[in-house]
Amino acid sequence: MNEDLDLFRRMILGLQKEAIPEENLDLRNLEDPKWQQLRREGLVDVFDDSHRDEPPHRVISLTADGQKLSEIIRDDSIWNDTKAQLAAANRPLTIAVLKETLLTDYSRRGA
């Protein structure tokens, strides 16, 4: 089953510079399956950034692996080449496979 990898890319790149308050997200509910999938893959995390005596203030941000992946997928040619290679190899186009492929490949190269 293939996933909308371009949507995942936009979500990850949107978090690249800073954590985003839940109310500012396009997918406003952090329980949405797309955000949950990124959490299960260890690419994003949600935490309460409120201070004493303030109401809860949930934000979402990239994990260390999410930051590494975001640096790699910023490059359009790497992004498109990787998707094409996975499709040619008959591998599923999922965020899990993409994460494994890119992080493994680039860690071998020392990038």
C-alpha cells in the first residue's frame, strides 16, 4: 500500500525550523492518523509547552531522526530519485520504507 509521501514531506519540512502549536497546524488534531504515523516512526513528538498556571499548550516538533530526515528530503532531486528507486525496486512507498532507506543510505555516506 502506497502512502501520500508528498504530504508527509510537507508535514516534516513544515516542522523543520520550529515546533508548531497544535492550533496552528493544518491538520489541527494531533490524533489525526498522519501525525500519529509520524510519531510511531519516531520522526515527530508532541509535548506540553505550557508553563506554571497556564492552560495546556501542546506543540509538535521533529525528533533527532526527524531533523536528519528533514535535511535529506529538502533536496528535490534526492526526494524524487529515492521515490523512483523504491518504485523501480517494487518496494512499498511508505514513510517507514522511505525513512529506513534515506537514513540508512545517508548514515553510510557519513552525511
